[in-house]
Amino acid sequence: MSCRPRFLPALPFGVALLLASCTAVAAAAPAAIRLPAEQARALGVRNAAAVAATGIPLEHLPATVEPALERSAVVTAPYAGTVTRVLAVEGSQVAAGAPLARVQSRERMMLEADAGRAASEARLAARQARRDAELLAEGIVPAARAESSRALQEQTGATQAQFARALALAPAARGGLPGEYELRAPLAGRVLERKVAPGQALEAMAAAFVVADTAQLDVAIRAPAAARMRLAAGQVARIDGTDARGRITAVGSAVDGASQTVPVRARFAAASALVPGQPVAVTLELPAPQGALALPRGALARVGRDSVVFAATQGGYRVVTVEVLGESATQVVVRGPLAAGSAVAVAGTSALKALLAAGE
């Protein structure tokens, strides 16, 4: 069929010339384009083989970098007091047990005095119990007295241990004043938050620092609710614009009504480009169903309401309607009546659409 002239002015000169000099569309099959290889090259049409898709990208999902929950800890003040010194700031790398701040506490001072009295009473009770045991062996005192001494020794010992545990919650500052204790790092890592300053009054159990081991980081992702059933632990996650790759560790089951998303967490090895609190965009790679094909993005075209690709045939191309399963900046994953290894047009599809329209 000859091409109708009314379509030629809207086409580039080279395409119009070829349309004017060749038969573009098979009369019996309007979805087939007759196009010799030489003319296809002149139009800039280039083919590539469709390959079986290994995954479907779910791109540009909003996310935030966070410390791994099981590798982070909040440091609290066990006793009320006043901050006298701050020894670590945000970003400081600290060892387990390293002092972070010093606090002067009246409560701790009173506890020290009580602990001292309890220790003295425990020592006296222990000596008396030993003496009564010796006297009992010599038959000088009755057994009831020795038993009473042992009971008192156990009681005072328990009281002393109780005070010792209470003091251990707030270890004394090295070389500090009476009642001055240290807030220490519970694990090795980085100080992410500091909530105290010198001179600040602290209530008992107030949060003072957040420390986390940043050797591994979590990324909290918001994924479309429609994809929830296809998400699973172990799937690959990539942070856009970086080489960072991780894997999904958990997929939430509750859908946020406002955003229609589900929470997803992925674990990444620490990278210099990632810091806790950083907003990032993430691409998740979902498993591809059987028969899914990966093509360069340039292979996909729109004809009416359909997504199509142009499959190479002997002497031209045929239009294949496909279902788009996923897209990325460079690739598209589709499913349709097309086999892996089939040659499809990946460049020059605009010219092929023009030829198809001219043959209608």
C-alpha cells in the first residue's frame, strides 16, 4: 500500500522520503511493518535481544537511614543531678564503657553514705558470726546464738549487695567529687544524639545520649501497598545514586491509610555515603514472574492505549502488545507473546510508529 501524502509533512525529511519510495505496511496485516534492513538502518532502527528478567525494579521509594535497632542504645541518668562535664559529642566514636558525661547528684551522694554504713554493718556481722561459730564449737554459747549471728550476717550482706548494685548503675567519676558519677557508653559505636550540656539539670531516668554501632545500618522504606504481597525478606535493595546494596530484613503488615504504603526495613553494610537520619531514595528488586522479559527502555512504545514493542521479522517488524511489570531509568520489564532471545527494536521506534500510522 502506498503511503498517503498527508502524513509526510509531519515526518522528518529522511522518513518522508523513504515513505514516499517504499511500501511500508502489509495490506493483510496492519500490525506488521515491511521494512528492509537497509531502510531500517537508514531510519536509525536498531535491534537487541530480549532477555529473561531476573527481577522487577520498584524505583525511587522514599526512605530514611537509621541505626540498626538491636545495635543502638539510649543512655539514661539513673539518678537526678546536674551535668558537670560533657565528654562526648555528636559524631564521637566511643568504646564500650567510655565516659560520655559527668553528673553531680545529691541522691548518689546519699547512696554512697548508705552503702558505706551497710558495708560496715556487714563486716561487723561477719566477724560476730565467725566468733560465735568458734564459741559454739568450744561449747561456750548455745547454737541459737550462732544461728542468729549467721542470719544477721546474711541480712547485712544482702543489704550491702543491694547498695553495691545501686551504685554500679552510676559508676563514680574517676577523681571526682562525692556524689559525682559518670554516664558511660553501653556499647562501642558512634554518638548519634547528645541531649545534655554542662550545668543542665537532669531528672532521674532522663535520656542523655543515643549511641549506635554503625557498622551496619537499616533503611526504613515506604513501599506501595499494592506491592506488599510480592515483598519478602532477602530481596535486594539498592540506594539510588550510590553503589550501596542491601537486603530486606522485614516487611510490615499494616498499611498506612494516608499514604497507602507499608513499612519495609533493609539492612546495609556501613558506607561513607550513608549516615543515620539521611533521607534517601531506594530501589527494590522484586522477583520476576515466569515469562517476564527485560528490555532496554527505548524498546517500549505506546500505540493508542497499549504498550507495545516491535519484534523483528523476516523483512520487517510486527507489533507485540505487552504488559509492563516494572520500569527503571534504563530498563523495562514486560510480559507478552514474546520469547527470550527474540530481536526487538530498541532504537528508532518513533520511526516505526510513524510507518505503522501511515499504513492504517
